[in-house]
Amino acid sequence: MLPDMTEILIIGAGPTGMALSIALHQANVDHVLIEKLAHGLQTSRAGVIHAQTLESLEPLGVTQRLSELSVKLEDFAIRDRNRALLKLDFCKLPSRHPYLMMLPQNLTEQVFAERISALGGTIHREVEAVAVAQDSVGARVTVVQNGQEKIISARYVVGADGMQSLVRKSTGIEFDGAAYDGSFVLADVRLDWPAGPTEVSLFFAPAGLVVVAPLPDGSYRVVATMDEAPEKPDVADIQALLDSRGPTRNKARVLGIGWSSRFRLHHRLVRAYRKDRLFLMGDAAHVHSPAGGQGMNTGIIDAVVLGQLLGDVVNGVRSEAELDLYETLRRPAAQEVLDLAGRMTDMALARNPVKRFLRNLALSVVDLSPFLKRRIALKLSGLSRAPLARLPAPSAMPGAVEASKSETGPKLKLAA
């Protein structure tokens, strides 16, 4: 049963909302997690969990179970049809998780939901938030459950409610950016795949990009650009994408489809992560190309950082003013991710023969440099952004952290 009041109301029970709920449970903070959908995802969507995300999740008690369900890969390659342009080895990452963890999003959500249940929590499903308002003493969210309206009062409200976020719209915060031309295809397929289940492969071709990544059940995740994709691509559609963009020797053969979808691609970032008592995280705050598999990972780390902060503030460990650290840390991280995904997408979508030649040449040169390859691996794994997920000790405030504003958002400065 929904309460009338709570310390924190989380709207949206995707991976970010559930990760925040776990963090708050562990901090013994009263909160309510609502979700308008009746069930969790039945399709896989996001498929990779990176090293930094796994390190951030360790305190939440879910990493071991995620590991048991996943397949771990050490190799990532960018190819132009048959030619390997750049090969990265993740086994040398400075992390307890030196690999790419491949796990469908529906299983990630299942693990998070089981953890919430083990902690005595509840996901209130089929509850839709329809209005959000706030004043100097709290926030009020109007929800609909079983056709009945109810108002829940909360000290803070967190929007983990996706790109069309009601919470973001309620704040009036601008969501700067635009949509890419065309569409993307996402599918989990059974493949006769010559490369085998050993690496994540990103193929460049004049027709566009295609990514092929092994999944734990022996199927493969396929992500590809497509100018006018059908709503649910079929075997013939996926086969045509692999024929026109994948290897020309030892061609792939699509044996069947588990599920498929089409989606439009945006690159957007909010101007602020907070307005008074309302907070944004995950896709409500940032959306971008799937290149590099950064979206869900960035949102989960948003949740872990915000969970630590809210837990400390509610428990009296930090002052309320320190909630500004959330934006100070996480907005620059999201900006870096948008820039990384954007560069990878722009490279992949190059159609001009001269640009493609120069791109391939540049990547081949990078492939000769262990230093540059390590830097790229650190960026893809998220480990290069680890300082933007690390809170200073409460005793260090104020004075240890200054937020300086710029056109690209606040940047963290640690005092000497």
C-alpha cells in the first residue's frame, strides 16, 4: 500500500531507479519506488556493464550475482569489413573487473529487483506519476493507481523516468541537444558467427555501422544504423545489415530472432541535475548514441552517487547544501560520455570516401600505440571518469570542493 508521506520518492524502476532504491535501503532511509509498468523489462535493451559500474555496484551487494549470470569478454575490435582497424584488450584494466560484462538489461533489472526484495523493499508497480509540485518544505506528487488519484508528500523526489521525464518537465530545466538523422535497429539474434563468442565487434562500412556482441545464452546482440528501419526488424532485415556491413569473407548467417526493435537516437544533456527538491538521473538527465555502451552504465553510477548523498543528508551526516555535489560530479561525467559516444557515432556514420580513408588511417595508427589504446580502454570502461563518482568525505566540506560553472557545465576542483 502506498504511504501518504516519505523521505524520498523515486519515479521510475529501471536500473537507475532500482540502484538508488538499493542504496537508500542500505542507508536505512525511508523511500518509495514507483513504476507505471506492470512488469520489468522482458527484452534486453542495454547489454554491457563496464568495469567502473561494477566497482560502483559492489557496495550494493549485486556484483556477484551479475557475474554469475553474465559472459565476460576481454576483447573489443573496430573493423572495416574484414580489416581490423583497432583492437583493445580489457584484461589489463586497473580494476577488479578487467573485462566487458555482457548481460541483457532484463537480467540486470531482475538482479536489482531481487536485491530490493531481500532488503525488505517493494517496487510499487502500475503506479503512474501525473503531476509534481514543490515548495520550500517539500514536494508533492500526484499518482494514479487502479484509476484512483493519490498525493504522496516527500522531502525529495528523484526522476528516473526516462527521456520523456515528468520530473524534468516539472522543473523546467532545459534538455539541450537534438536527434540524429535516421534510426537504430536493436536485436538479439541466433547467429552462425565466424568470429565466435570472443569479442565485441564494431563494423564500419559505407552503408553504416553494425555492432555484434555475444550474450550469455549463446545469442548475439546486434545494433545497427538504418535510415528507415521497420518497427520490428525480421531475420531478413538483420541478415541484410550483416551482409552489407559485416565481414565479406566467412559471412554471418542469421538463424533466428529473440526480439527486435527500432528506436530514434538523441544526444541531449540537461542544464542542471537538480532544482531544489527535485533531482534527475539516467535518461531523464542524459541520452546519447549506444556507441560504446555507456547509457545504462552512466545512469547507474548517477544513482549510486545520489544514493550516497541523499542517505548522508537524511541521516544527518552531510548538510543539505552538499547535495549540489551531485551535479558537480555527475554532469561533467555525462558530458564526457556524450562527447565519446558522439565521436564514435560520427566516425561510424562517415560516408565520404576521403573521410573514411582518413578515419581508418587514424585508427590504424592508434592501434600501434599501447599508450593510446590504454587511454581508449579506460574511457570505454568508465575508469577514466572514476573521480567523478567519488564523493569527498563530509568532514572535508566546505572548502574541499568548488564548482566552477562554464558553458559545458560545472567542473570539479579538488583543493590542495
